[in-house]
Amino acid sequence: MALDHKTRSGPKLSKTKAKLEHKSPKPAKIELPQPFKLPVFIGSPADLGRLARQLESLDEAWLQHGLRRQSQPPKPPRPPKLPTSPQASQLLDQTAKLNNLNLSRQADRQRLERFLADTKAQAPVLGVSFSAEPTAAFMEKLVSWLRQQIHPQVLVTVGLQPTLGVGCVVRSTNKYFDFSLRQAFTKNKQLLVDEILPPKAGQRA
């Protein structure tokens, strides 16, 4: 009877095993690459150009570093001191950390190079004029706000117009916005006159 029980249960076990073997695996989760980010202290086209030049210099330094290492004899009489690895500038280092890049890897340097080239070609540029030179801390806050509200890679050029007084003027390729106190006074000139000057005879309530 025990043998007969094993014989009867055999096909059931085989079918269960076959189902498990043919069960389709779960699809692997695909992680899309995160878009690159510019630090807020890279706020102008000039800053972007400086960063690109520093990256180009670093890439050349790593190329020369690799050539010097290859030129070392395989079995020297005394172990030579290997050349120091190229160091990234502070701008490049902080940009790399923000985007989880390792600039000692050529592939990561090439990715950052493409991103900077695309940003230079496509990022919107706003011209902002003030009556006095703004501080670096103020510009970082302004750039951060613009990138949250307008475009994640927007760049800003700063101009000076001493006659503006308080406020600023913003220009894009096809727009002009005057946010100066002078413009506000001009728009509300009659209201100011009515409030400051006494009413004429016969106009009193």
C-alpha cells in the first residue's frame, strides 16, 4: 500500500515541479539615471565656462598621469615614487559630489563634459540688473529660486544700473520685466500726488 501511495503521488509532484520551473521570474527593477544638477554657485555662463575648462584640464592631467605610469619600468632596481594623482578643483569636486560622480573615471568625466556642453547650448539665460553689485550669498539664493521655479539649469548674468534704486530689471531673450521701485512710483504717480498734495478748493469732501 505504501508503494502504491508513492506511485499515485508521483505525477502530482512532477506537475508541481514543472509549474515551479516554468514560472516566469519577476522583472528586474530598472533604475533610470538621475538628471545632472548644477550647484547654485555655478550661476552664470562665465561660471559654466570656467567649470568646463577645469574639467578639460583635469581630463588632460589624468591622461598624462596614465602615460607616466605606463612608462615606468616593470622591475626597477628601487621602487619609484608613482606620480601624484591629479586633483580636481573645488568647483569640480563639489559638482561631482552633487551628481555622485567619480572624476578619476574617464566615463564619468565624459558624462559631465556632455552635460556641460548641453547646458551651454540649451539652458535659458536671464539678465538681471541691480543698482549695486549683489553679494554672492544673495545670488546663490536667487539662482536656487529660479531653478526651482523656472528651469533646473537656468543661468543668470548680472548687470549694473545705478539709476534703478531699489529693485531690479530682468531680461530674457524676448521678455523685459521692470521690478524697480522707480517703475512702481511711475505707475502710481497720480496716486502719490493725490496722497501727498492737499486737495484743491472745491474738492474737499
